[in-house]
Amino acid sequence: MSSNNTASSGGAGRASSGLLYVVLLCVLAAFALLVVALVSTQTLWAWGSVALSVVGAVVLLLDWQRRRRADARPSTGGLAAAGSTVDGGDDDADADPQEDEGGPGETQATGDLDSPATGGVRIGTNRDDQQEPAEEDTDAADALVVSELTDEVLVLDERPRYHLAACGWLGERPTIPLPVGEARQLGFTPCALCTPDATLAAAARAAKD
């Protein structure tokens, strides 16, 4: 491939040199005819000089086009080689992510125990796979009493129930103390296991008695 390019380049160089000689001869002849036209004051020689100048210009144009085509051929070959190199690089780039996907995938499968998708406990939150206790069935009288109380109940972040401190379901989960009336206003509902509404309402009635 390189030898063919070298041979074609050498041939183009020789052709260009020959055309340049032709142009030089045309220029010299045109100059000579111009001198003759000035000396003899005959326009015929002047027109001959113009014709030779046009011929020289045409030869120069042909030489320029030949050189341009010769330069374009190696450029096309270089682009093809560069394209094949880029394609090879793309194949390698496509292969690397497939190999790298195994690493993160294994990490997610074995070590991401704190992700909610795996059902594991997330550190610092109260999400786990233990079933939420049912809501206490509070009657209207107890609900009215409880809504006016300021006794503290315990709520858990991202959990819908509020509990008494003695509720066994809480375990060691981190809790937030709130007045029971405020907890109800925030949308928390009573736990059916520790029955905070019934317990607090009964305690409030007993205190009044």
C-alpha cells in the first residue's frame, strides 16, 4: 500500500514538473511576443502574447487540479485507517462496560443490605420488613378526649402509628416524642397493640374523677 502511494506520488511530481516547464515556456514566449508588439507596433503580436498567457494560465489550473486530486487520495486512505481504528476503539469501549457491570452488580447483590429493595434495615431509619401493627379502633368519645390531651406518645419516622412508651412493638427503634394531640394532627394513628387512645382517655377520666 505504501509503495503504491509512493509510486503515484513520484509520478504526480514528475507530471507537475513537466507542466511547470510548459508554463515557463509560455510565459517566456508571451513576453517575447509582447516585446515584438511594442517594437513593431503591430497588435497581432500582442494578441499572440495574450493567447500564450491564457494557455499558461490553463496549464497552471490543470496542474493545480492534478495536485489537489493527488493530495486527496492519501487523505482518503488515512481517513479509512482512522475509521477502522475508531471502530476498534468503540468495540473495546463496548466490551469494558460489560466487564465492569459485574463489579457493581456483585456489590449490590452481596453488600447493599441497607437498600429498601433488598428488604434489609436501613441504618438511621425505621424501615424494615416487620409488619406494621394495626390501627386502634378508637370510639368517638375517646377520640374527643385524646385530641385535647398533651400526654406524650412516641412516633417513628416513616411509620404511621403512634405508641405508648411501653409498647413492645417499638423494641430498640429510634422514636420521636410528641404530644398525642399534635401526633393526631400530623396524621399519625394509634397503635392497636398498646392502644394509646383508650389508655390515655381512661387515665384522663380517672384523673378527673
